[in-house]
Amino acid sequence: MSPAQPRDWSKLPSGLQPWVATGGRRPWDTPVTTDGPSTSSGGAAPAQSASAVADPIVDLLAGFIVELRAAGLPVSLTENLDAMEAVKHIPLEDREAFKYALAATLVKNNAHWRAFETVFEVYFSLRGKQYDLADDDGADAADEDLDDSEGQPGPEGMEGIRGLGGAGGDALSPEELAELLYRALLEGDEGLLRALARQAVKRYAGMEPGRPVGGTYYLYRTLRNLDLDDMLERLMAETREESPAPLTPLEERLERDEFETRLDQLKKEVEAEIRRRLVADRGVEAMARTLRKPLPEDVDFMHANREEMVALRKALHPLTRKLAVRLARKRRHGRKGPLDFRATVRNSLSYGGVPAEPKFRYPRPAKPEIFVIADISGSVAAFARFTLQLVHAISGQFSKVRSFVFIDGIDEVTRFFEGVEDIGEAVHRVNTEADVVWVDGHSDYGHALEEFYNRWGKEVGPKTTVLILGDARNNYHASQSWVIRELRHRARHVYWLNPEPQSYWNTGDSIVGEYGVHCDDVQECRNLRQLERFVDKLA
Amino acid sequence: MAERFESVGVVRDELAKVDYLSSEAIAGVVYLADRLGKPILVEGPAGTGKTQLAKSVAEITGSRLIRLQCYEGLDESKALYEWNYKKQLLRIQAERNAESSWDDISTDIFSDEFLLTRPLLEAIRAEDPVVLLIDEVDRVELETEALLLEVLSDYQVSIPELGTITARQVPMVFLTSNNTRELSEALKRRCLFLHIDYPDLDREKEIVLAKVPDVSEALADQVARIVRSLRQLELKKAPSVSETLDWARTLVLLGVEQITEETAIETVNILLKYQSDINRAVKELAAQAEGGPPKPGRPARG
């Protein structure tokens, strides 16, 4: 679409038209030149168009940026101004372009993209009367939505809808809805899928204005009613039947991936619809607060859900690379030592005995030897996994890394990491193959440490740094904290990393204080950021 | 400011003409960079067309591409400018007999004639339209990054002996990064940020169709689907777009019409570059062939 084209807001597709309006303010309510708010190539004077854009959006954008900062994104003032400048050049009715313009100017780290997207969806969600919760409007909305999707090249699925005439989506029986959904998934008709997701939310989520229930509840209700479990199998069955020759396993695999992608798409649509409705009900600020997602480096190890775990795993890899590069550089550069007299005199010979170029003794710090002793029982397993992975990934920075894992028994797992390219795989084997259960499989720090001391204590020497990972929740067993004291005598350093928030320490059966007095340092280590900082200091 | 493009759509169409199939985001950011006169910092996995984007933009705008390849140890004299020391010496030698004062010579040897321009200065001084590509900017040290700041924000270079040289026209600037380290805030702030990820199924298929001669639509579709499936596995290095293209070309050369498990397993080493990745992919494909459980490890949906 050319930006020079005069813009008639009322003729926009209904899905796009109201997205930018908030609290009754719409850009087209303000005196806008017929050229529309965006600067066209040779059109409206910049000042004029700037004010036309600014009025309705400036407040919204300001709130948006405040929320981004609250979510932890570092947005500077210049970036803020850039964003304001950028949206002037983008045709406002193009929501995607608007989103990318904001992203390009405000988000400078790909890991922050999800947080940005969530805030964007809340602040610039589709609004307007067709999204009201009241039922009479809803009928129109569904109708319009279904009409919208007619424009899209989704050939066959539409016939079913047209057959229903003006009655719109509301007239569908649940069976018909399910059937339509099935068809939409089978043919990958995105427009229809979107419309059906809306219809499903409206029908099944049972959303009531002002009800203090989280979005996940509505999501669960909607998806349960749609019964997607069988859908995948049905789709696969149909595909198998339709293909002329029996599907080869590879084809089957590909088809399955395709349908899974489409199902994911449907879920996203349902989520988006629920979010839209919640925003309309509760207001932007409140929703932004409840939906705020921590950045991957701030996700708490102990409370990460599956999705966050995936994000964490993804974030870990670049982190280890960065850490390795940084540590290697630190070793190479920027260490000034005392004057090396001998080398200076030797070097002065080339200047005829004038010590023109002083030489310094560069310290070559010995690489530390690391012993990691990690609790891998339920609650802290994720933390242990990440730390093991991180330490082994940068094992080049240490002279030796040995790892031990325990629950109530203890086992050395260094062998799993030796000569293995894929550290994730090794960590997986640690979790499944290591022999760590002694009696009942409940954490017993006392026994595990005692056994460690008896079996490997002699190998801890003055070059060794011992890292102990765990929450020190000992199930009221004996602490055997003398082991730590002994280790500290032998080792260079003993550090304890605790994945629990500091305020929980020494409550209940946590006895981290008892061990802590014998350690060089006890640190809270709840997220990647803290872990990274600690490892950085260590090497 | 030069306005090279009419609208986002124009960017996309023009890029498509030179066989660079851009997504909405890519076209949008290129358009914005042109309008705002800002550099673009392009980040993303290797082999997704970051460098190619700069080349394609140069091609559609009819500009000369000036490329600065970054590496550890890159310094001012390699990136910005250098005085031609040998020529200066010759000049002084030649002057020795003539009766000229020190002032004459010193103003003379620090003039344009003795200046060796390096990519950044060259881009600033260019008369014709240019696209400046600063490749793999994450490889230079943090301190060297500061060299770029003046060029990127004000499009000028200060040379103590000559003064400040300002750009005659605002060049398009692309910086690419493989994200091996965090770039400084100062640098990021001056740029628009664009993350290029692996393309989605349809785009990848189109890319294969556009870039690989003689590939059938069905084969391109299958290639794109298999690559997508592979990317879902946890691999050390997921197949990139360039590897997808290599694979498609190989398949065309081998005269493959329809990819079966055997062909896939035999040629998967073109897509994947680590032995552990290849083993995993083969295992995954073979598990399917034996009719085992469809996807071990992937929980049921619902």
C-alpha cells in the first residue's frame, strides 16, 4: 500500500481498524489531514503530520515504553525518540509494520523479543465493539470475522460458512464448529482458523466481565471443549486415507509436524483472543502487569515452567560462548605486572644499552581446578543441570573439571562429559544413569558429603575450588558439616550456590547456615544472570 | 535525506526481483533505515542471509558495496584511514635539495594525496551511492567498537590533520553480528535492530524455488518440510538456509524427484555439520522407518 494514498479509515477491514484506538481516542477523531498521519514521500509537511501522529499515540507509546522498562528491557531515551520518529514513517493501519518499527527501535536483543511481543499484544490489541463481551455485539463480530476471512484464499472451508448464510458463527452447533475447525486444520486455512478461535473463546471460555480469573483458566476451558487431543489423530487418519499410496514413515512424520504447527497456531489464536478480551475488560495497565514475563536471564530456575525451560536452554548456549570468549580475553589482556628487570636489561641491548622499553612480568594465573558437587533431587534438579552444563561448556577455562551428583548417595559423573560433544546429552545421562540413591531417594546432604569425603576427599588439593550446589534442605538428617570444614582446609576455595531466595534460607529443614559458616562464600543463585556473574568471577 | 524507497511494499518487491525473499520485518526495517537515516544491526544464526541482505540492497539501489570485514585486532589504520608513510618519505627526500620551508612540506605531506582511505572513510567520501557493510562486528574488541560510533551516528570522520570529513550523502549501513558477545549499548543505541531467524516454511520453499534452478515445486516443498522438522530437534547447529539450498541443489543433481528415508539419510551430511547432529537426525529418521512411537520425548498435546 502506498503511503501517499488518501486514507479512509472507515473502509479498512474491520479487523484492523480499531487496533490503535484506546479509551475512546482514535487517531481519526483528531483533526487529521486527508493525507493521513504518516509522512508520504512528498506529501504533508513534516510538522503537521508529526502532530497528527503524536496526539493519539504519544500517550499510548509512553505507557508502552514504561511497561517495557518495567518488564526489564533497557530502553534508553534516544531509543524512545527513535521509536516516535519511526512510527511517523509507517502507515498506521498496518499493524505488523507498526510492530516491527517499534521492535527495530526499542528491542536490541533477541532474547527480549518475547517480552516485547507480550507487552505489544496487550497495548496494541485489537479493540472495538466487536470484541465487547456483550453477546449481541458478539454475533455481529463473528459474522464480520467470518466475512473477513472470505477475502483470503481459503477455498473449500468457506463454503460451509457461506452455507450458513447471515446467521454467522453463532448459529453453528458445537458439532458443526468442531467439523469446521477440523476442515480448517486439514487445509491450513488461517483466516478460518482465526475466526473459529474467536468463536470458540466466545462460546466456551465463559468469560464474564470483572471476574478475577487468570487467562490460563479460560485457555484451559476453551481447549478442553475443543478436544484437540483426538484432532491430531483424526487429521493423520484422514491424510493416510486420502493419499493414493500408503504414506512412507517420512511423509507421515512431515504431515504430523505440519498439523502440529497448525494446532499450535490455533492455540496461539485462542490465547490472543482471550488476551484481547481480558484487556478490554480490565484495562491495559492491569493486564500488562499480570502478563509480564521475566526475561530468560531472570527466570527463576526453581519455578520455570516448560516453556521457560526451553527459553532457558536456548539462552544458555550463547551465554557459554560469550563467557568463554570473555574469560579467554581476560586471561590474555590487561594484566599489568611488576617490572621484570632481567627482561628489560636483556631488551635494552637492542637500543645500545639504553633501557628504552620497560618489560613487565605478566602474571599467569593458574587455571583453577573445579569440583562441582550438585544436589539433583527434584526441586533443585534444573539448577544443577544448568550449572553443570555451564561449567562443562567452558571447561577449557579450567585445568580440570570433575563433577559429582548426589541425592542421598553420591556418584562421580565426570565420565559422562568426557569426550562428548553434546553436553545436553551428557547432562541427560547424568540424570538418568548416575547412581545417587542410597536409601530412600530423599536429599541427605550429611551422608552424601561424608561419602564424598571418604571416597574423594584426598584428591581435593590446594588448587581445587569446590562448588556445592543445593538448597541444603536436609530432611532433618545430620548435617555432617565437619566435611565442609575439612574441605576448606584442603581446598583453595569452597563456594556454596543456593537456588533458593535468600529469605528462605534456614527456614524449615534448610540448614545452609550450618554449612555456610565453613564456606568462603554462600551465594544466592536463582537465575542465569546470577549464575553468569558467579562463573565469571570464578575463572 | 535520500529516499530510496517509496514504501515497505516496494522494498519487498525490489528485493524479490534480485531473488532475495524478505519477510515483512526485513523489508520494514530496511525501509525505516532509509527513512530515518540509521544503520541496521542485523543479528541471527549463521547462514540466514545477513550479509546477502546488504548485497541485495546494494544491488537494487544501484549502489557500490563497501565491505569492512571485522576481526580481532582490527584497528584504526585498517578501518578508517592511514597516512601513506612511504610516499611521505619519498616526498621529503625529493624536497631535500629544493629550498622549501618545513611549513610547506608539513602541510603538503598531510594532504589528500598521502591519505590511504580504508572502508569507513571511503564510504563517507564516496560521491556515488554506496552501501556500507560492516561484517561480523562482534569480532572486534569492545574498545575498537568505539571507532565506529562517530561514523554510525553522524556519518563523519575526524582526521586531526585534515579536520572533519562529513558524508556527502547518507549511505545505507549494515552491521552484521553472530552474537558471540554482547555489543556495547552505545553501538546498539545508534542502530535499528533486525533479527533474522530461520525462515518459515513458505518462505523457505520460495527461497529454494528462486535460488535452485530446475527444482520442482514438490521437491522444494519436501525439502522445506524436512528442514523444518530437523530444526525442531535439539541440534548443535540447526541447518541454515544456505545449507538447505546446498541440499536442494544436491538432490537436483542426483536426479531425486521424491525424497525417501534412504536419500534423506544418505545426504543429510550436507545439512548438518556435526557428527553428533547427524547421528541424532539419522536416529530420528530411522526410528520413523521402523514404525516406532511417532515422537519419543514429545509430550502429547491438549
